[in-house]
Amino acid sequence: MKENIELQNLKFEEINEGYTFPEAFAEANRCLNCKNPLCVTGCPIEHNIPGFIQQLSKGNIGNAMEIISEKSSLPAICGRVCPHEKQCEGHCILNKKAAPIRVGKLERFIADFDEEMNLSREKLQPKTRGRVAVIGSGPAGLTVAGDLARQGFNVIIYEKEQELGGVLMYGIPEYRLPKEVVRREIDKISALGVTFMKNCMIGTDITIDQLLERGIDAVFIGSGTAIPKSLDTPGHDLKGVIQSSYFLRTVSLYNNRSLGKDEVPIKVGDRVGIIGAGNVAMDAARTAVRLGAESVTVFYHRGEEDMPALKTEYHEAVEEGVEFSFFSSVKKFTGEKGLLKAVEVQTPDGEITMPMDKVLLAIGSRPANRIVSTTSGIDVDDTGYVITKERPYGMTSRKGVFAGGDVVHTPQTVVLAMREAKNVVKGIAQYIDAKKLLEE
């Protein structure tokens, strides 16, 4: 059993290595320090990218980290999983020569080096401005909590899971984002004076109404999209048709030794199909490969150029043996005695039947209504997303209750959730300050 666990961990070791100090120093010195840096324009949270790169080029890693911390509470995470090729690196002037500055790897290097050498620790601010409850400990919740704590607010995060991190912990595979990195970033949030209530489900264990009745000044809903979308394709209820989010969660729990191998849906030798072509689909496909699937085929109804997944994710999946069937749609799941056995696929060459043991659905998700349905006065749109205001930014139709991240918009990236969260932080601070002033 021990040997199997060690082999499993090897398969899920981080695949993209970080820079050594000489490599990071050399890369930083390639930066042109542009007068009008396009990389900043491409960054959703408008990082001072030339600033921290310049400090790194001088060997001032502590100063570089201080600059990063002005905008980001999760640099070691963002440096690994942000879509840099579409954002900062994609806008870099050197991209014209196909040699953009590797901003993500530099950010990751600075954050990792800072942690390893224990260079910087932020001062704990007195918590005198008000009390805020944050629901969910994903990217949006952690950003709101960290930023508010820095500004003197007493923040409590409520998380329904046994471990903090949300999608960072349970949705992104270990080989892309090691969970120790997530725990390390959360420890930094905790060091700011943020407290955590784990295994606490808002709407069941306690409601937002009760939180407000107990002296909480404002509540932030950052619960994400917990309900995966399904297909009504014939045979979709066969055993073997599985949600990718559930699959990735079980693998994460298995890698953390919180779940047995038998609980993971994909077995060695399985023939696996993936429906969808976003980053979650790539994660599911590459994870299935690591679990020993005999074959993994991604079905996508459009072409390669239309894939929502990052090009790097697609190319790495191909290198690992994932097959892609473009302009293809699964029309029917077929099985025997309730078990999936094959899929009928419409391809450009006609309809074919492919033997299949498991099919993973990666076609998106939507918010659960548990929190909204147990709270009076929160409006949602026709698809269940929470409606928020511009002034104060992020507040729902319920006074004092704010929302941000995927629960407000369709699922996006970590850094886009952070950008939204930072705007909501301003709204929460304005609201509580005005509330306190009126009370006085």
C-alpha cells in the first residue's frame, strides 16, 4: 500500500519547475522596463510588473515581494495557475518576437523564495473598523478576507469543507498547483488576523440573517458555483457518466489520503471520454492519464482554435497522450445493466460507436441556491447568479450583504475572481464606514 501511494504521488508531482536564482535573475534582466508597460494593461489586477521585476533584477527580493503584496494576496498560486499567455505575457512587447518575459514564473519565484527565506511578514493591524463574515475560502473569499484584514477589519471565513481553499484545494490538480502551496498562502492570510470556521455550511448550520443579528456588519458571499451542469443526452443517467468536478475532488482527497483509492471513479485500464474543452476538461483528461486510463478522448463540438482551454494546457495534454475528437458531439450513452459501455458520437465523417468505460462531463457549473434561499431579500437572475450593485460596489439587494467571484459571474479564472474581490472590498469598506458614522 505504501509503495502504491508513493507511486501515486510521483505521478502528481508538479510538472512545471520553478526558476533557480540565476535563471530568475537572468530572466528579470531581459525586461525592457517599458515606459508604457503593456504587461500591466494585460493584468486584471494591474500588478506593478515592471516594478517587481526591476527589484528582482537588482537582487532585492524582499522589495519585489512588497510590490507584489500591494495587489495580490496569492502570488505563489497566481504565479502557477493564472493564464499568463492571455494576460501579462500575452501583452508583453517582446511577445512580438515570441519571447515574452515569463512574468508568472518570476512572480512564483519571488513568492516561493520569500516564503523559504522568511523575508517578509506583514504587521498585524488593529481590528477596529468592523466585523465581516466571508462565505467561502476560494480565491475571491481569501482576497476579500486578506485585503479587509489589512485595512483593520475583523474577518471570519466560513468554509463548508474540512480544509480551506475551495477550488484551489479541490478543483485544480496537484500537478498544476501543489496543495502545500495553497496551505502556505492561507497561512499568510491567517497571519493577518483572519479567523476560520471550517465544516460550517451557511444556510444549514447558520444563516446570513443570524450572522447579521449577531453583530456582523457585512457579509461577503464568495461561494462560487457548486452545481455542475448536466446533459439530457439519452443514457446520461448510466453509471459511469460522471461530473469532472466530482472526479477531480475525489482525486484531490485521495492524494491527501482522506479517501481510499476505491472511491476514485477512474480505474487503471479504463477507456475515458471527456465532454468539454475548457481548462477543467484538460485537468480531468490529464488526471485520468495519471490514474492509468488506457485511453482518454476529448470530444468537442468545435475546432481546436475555438477551444476555451489555454493552448499550453492543450499541447501538454496532447504530449501526455490525450486524444482529441474535434467537431464531434456525443449523441447517446449506451450500456448494459445500468453500466456505461459505449458512446455514439457524431463526427465529421459520420456517426460512430466508441467503447467507453467512463465519461467525464466538463460543460460548466452554476451557483447553488442554498445560501440565497435561506436569506431574505437577495435577488438572483434567471440562471441563479446573484445580482449586485455598482454603489456600493458588490452589494446585493439585501443591505449589508455583498457578493463576488463566480457566484456573480459565470466561472472565471483565479485572477479575475481576485480582481472582482478587490473591487468589492472597496464597497464593503465604504458601506461599513458609513454605517458606523451614522450609528455615531
